[in-house]
Amino acid sequence: MDKYYSYTDFLKAVGQSKKVDEAEKLLNEIYLDLFLNRIQRMHREEQLMVLIDRALDEKDERAFHQYATELEILHQVASE
């Protein structure tokens, strides 16, 4: 899901390319990837909150634990 970008990879790309445009393109790709990942994570968090509320309303303990666990994992991954 997530791409891995390192600062050294970025410097290699900048050093290999004689044009600044290629480095800018790589940097834009990194920022776009980070932005899209954040939007996707926020959307999933919202979905999980709705599902958790529904599970509570329906007194579905199994579904509540499943969604709450997924939300907790999502928060842990985001904080790394």
C-alpha cells in the first residue's frame, strides 16, 4: 500500500538527473502519495466510526470488537 521513500534515494535521483524537473517530479510524487494515503486513512477511520456506532446500536459485540480493533491498528500504524 505505502511506498517507501528515503532521503538517500531522493538524493540519488537528484544526483543522477541533470535536470531539476526530474527531482521535482519525484518530490511531487512523494508528497502526492503521502497526501493520498492520509486521505484514505481518514476515510477509513470515518467508516469505522460509523460501523462502531451501528454495532453499538444493534448491540453486536462481535462487530464492535472487530471494528474497534481495526481502528486501533489503523491509529497505531499512523503514529509510526
